[in-house]
Amino acid sequence: MTADSTVTEPIAAAATTTIVADVAIVGGGLAGSLAAAVLARAGHRVALVDKRAVYPDEFRVEKIGGPQLEMFRRLGFIRGLASVACPYDQVLNVREGKVVDVSVGQAYGLPYAGLVAMARGQIPDPSSLIVDEVTAVTCSDDVQHLELASGRRLNARLVVLATGMAGALGYKLGIRRRVLAAGHSVSFGFTIVRRDGTPFDFKALTCYGERTSDGVDYLSLFPVPAGMRANLFMFRDPTDPVMRDLRRDTEATVLRLLPGLQPYLGDFRVTDRVQNWVMDLSVVEGHLQPGVVLIGDAFQTNCPAAGTGVARLLVDVERLCTEYAPRWLATEGMGKEKISEFYSDRDKIAADQQSLKMARFRQALTSRNDISWDVRRRLHFLRRSITHRVDQMRPGWLAQVRSALRA
């Protein structure tokens, strides 16, 4: 089977017994939806399978910024992102009630469900989304066969597993998840407003933890369509009573953990349900198989505090969907030798390794209380504070120095 015989015809109607596609993507979260849009816009027949027609309100990625924006731009999603998200270009960074520095750069805040909806909206043919559940996959060097809960079948040359941390389907294929650090981090998400209805005095704010015993890395506040969103990242035992306190008495508990935050927030309240997420650091094994490839969290999980998850996901989508999958589909077969090219990609390997490195660094910087890390932590914030003050006295000078050093 070649790409020429499959890219020009629409996917068979959902009512038929067997659906035929070039690429079957299992999992319609951010990774799967972005991959489906990129491949479909390139002319490939794509079947995106997810059991939910509208993605639910889940606590996942809620802000996009920095190098991630350039990747969204290269993949063709930047306009879609800007149309549904709240932009901001300045973040006030504080610790122990004092300003550390100010981060400047374009960023966007929005709910994860809105981000997924934006990605799905970029798929040219809405019928590419199949609302169903994959119950079994049979892989080979040629065509992959998927069985759906509805009784239908789906045949595709390539299967992309974008199922996040849900491992049931991978388990049936002999893919196992190896946990590197159980309960590595805990994240909380909620929306806040001032009780008197006045706006906050900042566009966005990051407040870093003050005591290693609290296990607080930082609280990030940024605008979303519903108000000011708060993401709290911690390295602490998920069974600690403070987790219950954060859910039941959020305002008081946040100020107890971050007392220096009070002057910046004033009298505030939480307006919605407090969501939380416990993250294990893990990687998969036994994943090199003919006809199937794993991307995003399905391949390796990330530490949310490190902020590397979206970057990893975007690298996976870009390398697979713009480089490897189109080339694989242009020739016969879908054996292991093709699939291994993606897993051996230098950019992918670098992103995966950097993600694990930053996860361990953030945990140590937050929680380690030995002398070496105490000194390192003090120097980390001192360097940032001095740099900020120099830049205030001589605006643009540091940027010129950095530019000269890169030249």
C-alpha cells in the first residue's frame, strides 16, 4: 500500500463496518488533536478516535509561552491559539514578599479543554473525529487493525497512541510503563478574584516557595477567559493533610504556605472547583513495534512544575507529523526499522532528556535542605534579583551584553 492510493479519498462513513485511513490516532487530547490536524492538513487521511466528542474540563496545560509559541507558529496553530486565549506579556516574580525580577515575553492562558478544542477545530474534515473507543489493536509490518467498542473496525497503515497516562491499550500490546518516581509532584488549579471585584495589580505573577519544608515550588497566576487562574506546584507527599486543606480551605492554606503573597492578592476568593493532579515520572518499555508509535505522555510523563511537557509534546508532533510519518507513508511497509527512526530522532531524545533533568532540578531546588542546595538556591534567586536591578538602572544593557556574547 502506498500513500498515493490513500491520501485523496475521504474517510469511509462512520456507519460502515470498516473505516480505512492512512493514520489512526488513538486519544483526542492535545497531542492527538494537534497531530491529527497537522497530518490532515498535509493531505493524509486521518482517523482521530476519542470517546468524547467534546473534551472535558480537565486540569492539564493552561498556559503557553516562550519557545512553545514558536513551535505553535511553525505548526500553524498560533492564530488559533491567539483567538481563544488571554494574552499577557509580563510576569511579576516574587519571593518572601519581595520582587525577584520581571519576566517579559508573550504568553497565553486558557483552559486545557479550550486548547484541545482549538486544535480539533484545525482539522479540515470534522468527520475525521470518530467518537468511539479502541478496544484492541493488531499490528503488523503493513496494515494495522483496530477494533472499536461500537463493533466497527478501523484499518490504518500507522497507529499513533496519544493516550496520555492511560496505559490499557499499550498494555495489551506488551508495552509497559516503568515508574521512575512515584508521586513525584502535586499540582493544583483554581480561579481567583478579589472580593471587592477590582482587578489585580499585575498582568501575571509567580510566587516562589519560602521554606523547603513546605515543598512549594511556585504559584503561577495568569489570566484566562474566566478570570485569574492559579497553578500551584508542589513536591510533597500526596497523602499529607495539607493536600486536603488546599482543597477545602484554599485561600487560607495558600497564604499559610506563601505568606509573602498577601500584599499582592489582597482579599481574594476562589470561584470554582479546586482541581489537583498527582504526577508520577515514568517512561515506557517494549514500545518499539511495527506500525505503532507513542507520543506525548503516552511515551514519557513530565513534571508540570518544570514546564517541559508541552515542549516535549510539540517536538513529538512536529518531528513525527512533518518529517517521519509523511516519509513512511510514501513507501511500502511500516516495520520496526521505520518506527525506530522517530524514537532515535536527536531533537526528540534531547527534549525527553531535558524534561527528566528539569524535573529532578525543580524538585531539588524546592525541597533539598542540605548546605550545597541551600547555597545554590540562595545564589539562584540572588543572581536573578541583581540582574533585574541592573536592568532597571540601565534598561537594555543586559540584552545588549547577551546579544554580544551570542555573536
